[in-house]
Amino acid sequence: MTPGESQFDDGGFTSRASVRSMVLSAVLVVVSAVVAVMLAGCASDGLPKAWEKGNLAKPEMTFGHDTLEQRNAAHVYASKENASGGTGVGGGGCGCN
């Protein structure tokens, strides 16, 4: 063995298996980094602060805040379903039950 040459030196040539393992390890590092960045984006400060709760209490932020729209949607649904016997008594589907 000459000075500067390691016992593991194979003359500069690497096998396909070692190249494949290096590529797979590089891909694993990149995928791990991407997953870590994505998970860091899911972190939160916890519950909303007191000054943020005012926006959450607005009627627009609730499900079904428009009672007239809800009542109209229920009427249309019942009219359509009553024609086929889905809910309530059957009718002609015209809403004149």
C-alpha cells in the first residue's frame, strides 16, 4: 500500500450498489427535510387569543347563520323529497301539502 492510499480504495470506481445506496440516502434526506418543513407549518400557538375571539363570535362565522335561507332550503328539500316519499307525508312535489 502506498502512502495516501486507503485500504478501501478501489481505484476510483464505485459499484452500482454503492451508487444506488448513495442516491437512496440522498433522496431520504430530501424527503425527510420536506416532511419536517411541512410538519412545522402545522404547528400552532394554541387557542385563539382574546382579541381574536371577537371575529369567531360573529354570526357570519357560524354554520347556518341565515335562518331565512335555512328555512327556504328545508322547504325545497321537503318538497322534492315528498314527491318520492322521503320525509313526512307524500305530496305532488309542488310544496302545497
